[in-house]
Amino acid sequence: MTHLRSVGAAWRIASVAIALGVLAPVLSLAWLAVGSGLAHWSHLARHVLPQATLNTALLLAGVGALVLVIGTGCAWLVTTCDFPGRKVLHWALLLPLAMPTYIVAFAYLDLLHPIGPVQGAIRWLLGFDSPRQFRLPDLRSMPGAIFVLGFVLYPYVYMTARAMFMTQPAHLMEAARTLGATRTGAFFRVALPLARPALAVGLSLALLETLNDIGASEFLGIQTLTVAVYTTWITRSDLAGAAQIACAMLFVVVALVLLERNGRRHQRFGSAQRMRAIQPRRLHGVAAWLATVAASLPVMLGFVAPALYLVWETTKRLRLGAGVSSGLVASLGNTIGLAAGVTVVTVAAGLVVAWAVRTQGSMGNGARWQARAAVLGYALPGTVLAIGLLTPALAFDGALGSLIGHPGLPLMGAGIVLVVACAIRFLAMPVGGLEAGLARIPPALEQASRLLGETASGTLRRVHLPLLRPAIAAAALLVFVDAMKELPATLLLRPANFDTLATLLYAEAARGTYEEGAIAALAIVVVGLLPVTLLARNGLTVQAEAAR
């Protein structure tokens, strides 16, 4: 019995240590910001924060409005209407998730350049010869940033809204129509209020991704709080000022998290009795083709156009015999190695937290705070996380270097700090997935194992892990792909002379050389299609269950 208690205590201690490790960057950031003196704060308050905060607020407001309109509208259209291409579009609308925002910005900067293919074709059709005669509005602007980010991030709202619409009972809409409401009125007065919690969750996720973005915002010339953190640290070598801007970002993060929590808190579920789902209404003629065009446009702008551009540029480079440079090959190897390391660490940590929560289920609050703290990292923008990790990492590196008699930064230089940062940021994925997987395993199996003399660790190894393989594989896939795409934390914490595909693309775009960057971007997009395929398959399953 003493041995069993010690094993259970070991799992709990490990889980608490992981939760505290996630909280450490936030505490370090606050300490660094508070201890930097008032001079920094006054300078930031006068010259940096007003414009950066205004730009961030405008960007969040614009992107939020766009993703709500596109995501909700497309979800309602494919759920309640039957039109040509609907079966393809209901999963194709997820494809922009495979496109990191900085890659779409990278592609559109070249596509919409004054001497690029789009404006060139328009001038040819209009009979103009010079960009001076006709020129589209500059993409490097706030509307351009809202356009790019909105058409990439709308799937967050689309996923949650579609799931809610598919599970809404059909009789509610029928009752509204019987009482004299039009289809539009029934949507705004019945369906939309019922979907409000799901919309709040999807919107908060899209806005958190917007706040985390650094590549697209910088490419498009928008000085957001995230970009201000990066330039203050890297360009001006002012770590204290960067920490103070990052603290200001935390207020925005807290507001978005509260929005998501409020949405979940207001979710309500009806009885277990199966309700008849909404049946799609067949559209005919012009209305059917207009619906096809409306639902196809977000896919075309958010995925197809930039993807075709990347394929064209990559093919052109390879056809001209330029080949793949050694730098690109090295970046690919670095990316795969980093993503693999992050995946192993993150999934292992997620398993520890999920299993500790399972074994502490009867303890209530003790288990809940660990799980909530562990998933906090996903809400932290990569720049904020990097700033918070830097001070404790440098202190630990210095102590470790003195201990081993090798001055320097062994952890930073080996990329371990970068792995830890990415693991903290993506820990929510395996924790959530494995907790859901464990919840589906009947407690009777665990009780039978323990009655037969197996320990908690043995039960996990011999009973739960085989049953958790699908959940572990899905979590590992999501973490691997997100680690490949991660840009802000990688830019700030990577070792010297260490480039990933994301940082290589960032450098190429900053220099205005798009040829090599197109190959790196295409590789990231191809890998990014894997989790989208997984999400689409799960969506098909949910839809089939709702229809039965």
C-alpha cells in the first residue's frame, strides 16, 4: 500500500511540476516588467503603446468581424442548404487551417504586387499599359492585414458554428416558421442565439491566433503589440521594454480567455433524447449557384490562390534548374528535428498531466488547477512566452555552465529552451485529447487491473496506453505540425545559425526574395494538410451521427 501511494504521489508531483513550469514564464515576465523602473514605462506610454495598442485593437476588431461573418455564414449555408459542391465544400472550408498566416501574407504580397500577375491581368483586360494608369489599393495596410488574417482564420468559427448548427433540433426552426418568421428571421432570432456560445469559443481562438501573429503583421507593415515586442527586443536590444509591452499584451489575452470561458459557461445541453437534425433544403437555379460561389470564395482566397502560387513558384524554380539550396535542406532537417523533439516532450508531459488528473479525480480542485494551468500556454502568444522564459533560462544556463566548467549557454545553444517554449505553448493539445480519451475508458477496466495486483503505472502501461493510441497519435500529429509552423517563439529563442522552414521563409520575405521562400512555404503547407484531413474526417463522422 505504501508503494502504491508513493507511485501515485510521484505522478501528482510530476503533474504539479509541469503546471508550475507553464506558470513560470508568466511570473518571470511580471517580475522583469515590474523591476525595470518607471523610465521604461513612461517612454513606452508616450511613444510605443498608444499606436501599437490602437493597431492591435483595430486588427482584432476587423478580423473578428470578418471571421464571424464568413465562418457563421458558411456554416449555416452548408448545414441548411443543398447546392452543387456542398459535399466537397463542407470539408474544404477547413483547408485554410493548413495555411499559416505569414505564408498567405507572403504569397499575396507577390500576387497583388503592382507588377504582379493579378494587377497585370486586370490592366491587360482594361487596356492599360502602366501601373500608373491602374493600381489596386496597397496590401500593406490595415485593411490588407484584416483581409489576409480573416480569410485564413475563419475556420475556427466555421468549425464550432457548424458543429452547433448540425446538432440544433429541427423543430425549433419549424416552430419559428409556423409562428410567421421568415427563414432569415428564424436564423437571427433562433439559430444564431443558440449558437452564440460556440461562436464565442471560435472567435476567441481566431483572435488569439491574430494576437500571436508576427510574420503577416510585419510583412504588411502593421505595428501590433506582438511586432513591438519583437522589434524592441531584437532591434533595440531592450529586454525590459519588451517585457513591459508583453505584459500589456497579457491584458488582451486575459480578455480573450474570459470571452472563451464565458461562452463555454453559457453552453447548455438538452435531454439525452435524440432530436431530429435540420435537413438541408435543396436550392435550384441561380440561388444554387450563388450559394456555391459564396461558399467557394473563402476557400479560393484563403487556400487555393496562395497554394497555387506556391506550387507555381516552386515548379518554376525547379524547372529553371536552380534546385534546392543546402540552406533549405538544412532548414528542413532542423524543422523536422525540432518538431519531433517538441512532440515527444509535449505528448509525454500531456500524458503525465492527464493521468494525474485521472488518478486524482476524487480530489476535485487539486486535479482541476493542474489541468487548467497546463493548458494556459496555448493562450500565451509566442513572443510573450519567449520573453518570460528568457530570464530563468539565462540564469539556469549560467549556473549550469559554471557547474560543468563550460561557460556559455548550453541549453540555449542546444535548442532546449526553444523545445521547452514550444512544449508549453502546445501542451493544451495532448492534455485535452488524452483527457477525452481517458474519459471514454470505463473505470471498471482500471478497477479490475488494480484488483489483480497491478500498480497505477502498470495499469497505465498495460491497459490505458493501448486504448489511447488513437488519441496519442492525433495529439502527436497536431503538435508536430504546429511546431513546424511556429514562428514567433522560434525567431526569438532559436540558437545561433539555426533556421527552420518558418524562419527561413521569414528571412526571405524580409529581403524580398520569394523564390527560395516559396519552396519552404509549400513544404509547411503540405505538412499542414495532415491535421486538416484529420479534422475533416472527424467532421464527416459527426455529420453522419447527427443525420442518423
